[in-house]
Amino acid sequence: MSKSLKIREVDRFLGQVTCMAHVANANKIVKQKLTERQLEMFKRTVFGRFLDIELVFNSPLIHHMLLREVKNSGMDSISFFVRGKVVTFSKDDFFVDHWFVRVGRSEKSSHELFIKCFGSRLTSDAFHLHLLQEEYKELVFENDEDAVKITLAYYTKVAMMGKNKQKNAMDHTLFDDVEDIDYYNSLDWDLIIWQRTLDFLKTALKDKTKVKESLVMFEAEKEFRDASIDRRAVRQAHSDTESSGSSSSPNSDGGSDNKGS
């Protein structure tokens, strides 16, 4: 593969990549909201495995990699030029397993679950993600099954999908699908989340590939800037590693919370 970069080395710039999915915060809220029995039930769902995982979003490191993206990576992959080699992140690398068996929905949804929890706003575009986040904390569930289903819909949107909570209206299909939890668990979430991740990576630096004349630097300044970018990524990764190590110390009473970006 050719080493033709989307952003030329002389045009690299400092920056931050924002994470729109908030796994750590969602885990904390879900653990506070659900009972022990409900938590055990949730852990048996498609996303339950993530509830006890501490994930760290390393913004400088991701920015460091995106600056090295290779042109024409491919429709289903993205490639970077790192340490003299082209490395590719593909769908096969992203998929962890294929344990699910696709099942059909038992019956057509009656929208009962959504109406029960959020009232008559089924056709309203005003029900945004931030309202789901706020109202989820105050919900009183009628039974454990409803608690797990609503939590699964909440977790999908907040922790796994990554959207702008102020701009994106909720897709009510999610609540229709989760009414049949076996059907919901069997959906091809690997492919759905992979495509969203790939689209995000490929557009994260969109419209930032041109350098204005006012930002043109001398060669010495460019070398200093590029070295600073590399050092920041390495320092952040080292800091995250140390934090992770200290939180698992035998003398610690428990792991520390991660703050999502």
C-alpha cells in the first residue's frame, strides 16, 4: 500500500479528539440504579460484559494516529503509516467474537415499554439523548424485566453508540426492539458499532487538512511541534498505564473511577 498521507507531515497540528461514548459514566450510573438481581440480569445481555471494564479514551494518542492516516484506506478499513510501516485497522480486527445466533422478533411492538416509561412522546422529535440520560436516573421500574430492557436501551445509546446528546433525537425503534430482549441481543451489534467507529475515525479530522497561510512555520518550528505531539501521546499513554497499575494495587480498597471525555 502506498504511503500517501491524508495530512502531510508538514501540516500536522496539535488537537484533541472528543469521545462521544461514555462507558465509564454509564457504568457508574447503571450500578447505582439497578438492584443486585437486575445487575446480574443485565450482565447476561449483549453489552453486559462491558459493565465491569474500565476503558480509558486516550485523546492525544488517537489524534497522533489520525495525523498519520493513509489516503484511500479502503471502504471497510482505515490505515496509518507508523514507524515506517502501514498498519491497517479492519472489521476483522474489531470483531471480538460471533457468539450470537440471530432470532426473529416474537411479535410486532406495541410501543408499550416506551409509553410506560416516557409517556406520549413517541412521535416527538423533542425527546433527545440528554432527556433519556436525565430521566433514566429518576425512573421507577414496575419489574426487573422492564429495568433491564430500559437500561439496555440507555446503555446502547450512552455507552456504545456515541452521539451528540443535545442534537440527536432518540430513535424510538431501539425501544421497540428491546421489548423482545432475545431478538435485541441477537442483532449484529459488532457490525453496527464497527461502522459507527470507522465513520467517526474517517471524519474526525475532516476539513482540518489544510493549513492557513498564517500558520505556516519555519522548519525548526515544525520539528519542535511534531516532537511535542509525539511526546504528549507517549506521556499520556504512560500516565494511563501507571494509573491503571496503581488502581489494582493489593492495598487498594477499590479501583478508581475513569472520567470519560
